[in-house]
Amino acid sequence: MTVTWQSWPLAELERLNRGTEKPFHVFLDVPSMSAELFELPAGAKDTQQPHEWDEFYHIAVGKAKFIVDGATIDVRQGQSLFVKAGIEHRFFEITEDLQIFVCFSKMPTEKNGR
């Protein structure tokens, strides 16, 4: 049977994150996209590397700085970000625990028209 929709309670995603040594847990993984809850505590170091897919972030909680393609911006709760595949980016100077929803497009960027 094909699953056509799914819902995730935040408390369940937080519980799944606590069960891993990584700062994230992938909760959706289908051929066209994946999604994860990414959590970094205040003062943590973000060690992510450029990804092979376009990426969308939504900051659910927290405050930090974000460097992307040489530009630095302040990010906080309620803000959304887009990063094209292959572009250097990371969070730093995390002053409030971050809880971030991340979606990756699994389509090659040439097909995305970018």
C-alpha cells in the first residue's frame, strides 16, 4: 500500500532525536525529498558540509548566526532559509538552543531549473 500522507507530533520527533548521537533525525525519506529535525544546543559547533541537494530550513526555536556562500546573517525563531546544493553554509555563535526543520530536495539541481 502506498502512503499518501503522514503526520509527526513534535514530541515524538524530539524523542527520536534524543535516541541518536547525531544532532538530527531523518523522519521523512521518499524518492523526491527528505526531512529532519536538526537540533543544536547553545554553544554547539555545527560541522555540516555542503549537501548534494537543495535545502530548506525553518528555525522553529533558537537564535544564532548563519554563514552561507560568504554572507553572514542573524537567524531566529520563525525564519526560513534556502541553500542551493553544494554551497558552503553552517550555523555558528548559537546563543539559544536551535530546533530546525530541514527539507532536502532529492532532485538533481539541473532538473530544478536552477
